[in-house]
Amino acid sequence: SSGINAEYGGHAVHAILGRTKYQHTSGTRGPTDFAEIPSTLFENFICHPAVYYRCISPYTVYDERDFQYGTENLFNTGYQALDTETSIVYSLLDQKLHSACVPEDTSVFAEALSAQYSHMNHAEGTPWHHRFAHLNYYGARYYSYLWARSIANLVFFNLFYDDPFNERAGKQLKEFLKRGSGSDFQSSLEDLVGYQFGQNEMVDAVVQPIKRFNASYLDKQDISKKWW
């Protein structure tokens, strides 16, 4: 359901609302990191208990007592931290493979990055990255998924978490999407979120929801390789 909401909710709404002077700064035609924000944001919406219950049954009465249970079970899976770590490894590999110094055997980079940044042991002789199509058509932009998740979380937890049907916040989001990527991007984001933010706030926006909603894989381990 989150995938459907990302494609038909996030990307479609983004494309419909765009009102820019030039077509290539509208909706999903803009930079990849900007284009992935609405899709990730709408994944958060479908994971909110109030939205989820309304989607599965418009006649279901939402019980506030279900909220804590719902957030713990809908917002994150038990492997969200591991999934985030994997996305970091993918992003770093994507950057390496599109840099000036690429070895003949790309598995060298893949194995080295897995050993340095992942808590999952690399299976020797299994070049998983050969089957990872994003490394081809994203062209050093796979990081956009993590970047967009950070921005989407900042928007969602500041504007919609307490009330996902907040009309005022919805209008603010609409105005943001209408501007597309042709305006001052940082200023537009800060206007939407409501305050200035930097790298630390963006990292927290990815990490804190994982810590809040589930006892994740990494939190349960005796980790000696923490690199962050």
C-alpha cells in the first residue's frame, strides 16, 4: 500500500499541482532529490493509523487508543534501521561507480563499502550490484531516496503527524509543490517546515523515527563498528 501511495499519491499529485514557468522544473521533471520528496511523504501518510483506518474502511471509527499501537506497527518494520544502512551503502557505491576512478572489477568497491559501512557480511562471489538497476539509470543520484526521506520526515512530523488531515498544513504543502524546483529550494523547504535546518536536523529526521517507533535491529546489537 505504501508503494501505491508513493506512485499514485506522491508522484501523481506532484505532477498535477505543478504550476511553474518552465515544464522541466515542474513535478517529477525536476531534480531527482526534489522529485522523491512527495512520494516518500505520502508513504508516511499511509502509515499513519488515522489515514490507514480510513483507507481500509471509510466507516471505521478511529479510536485514539489505537494510536500508539498503530504507530509502532505501521511506521517502521523491525528492519527499518538495517534498510536505512543498506540504502547508505547503495548510495555510496553509486557515487563511487560514477567517479573518475572505477576499477575493472566493480566488486572491489562493493565489497569494500560493505565491509566498512554494513553490519551484514558480504557473501563472497555474489556481485549483487550487477542486478541493481538503479546504479545505471539513477547515475550517482541514488542518495536522493535518503535525502528525500529526511525532508519528507521533517515535513510530516512537523505538520501532519498530530493531524494528518490538517487543512492548513495541506494548503502549505500544495503551495510548496506548485512552486516546483524552479524557486529557491532551501527557502521553500524552510517556509514549509517552519524553521531553518541543516545537516544535523536532516540526519535526526531519518534516525529518530526509527528509534522512536521500534526496537530496531541495530539497537539490539553489540556494535563495534559504529561509524556515524
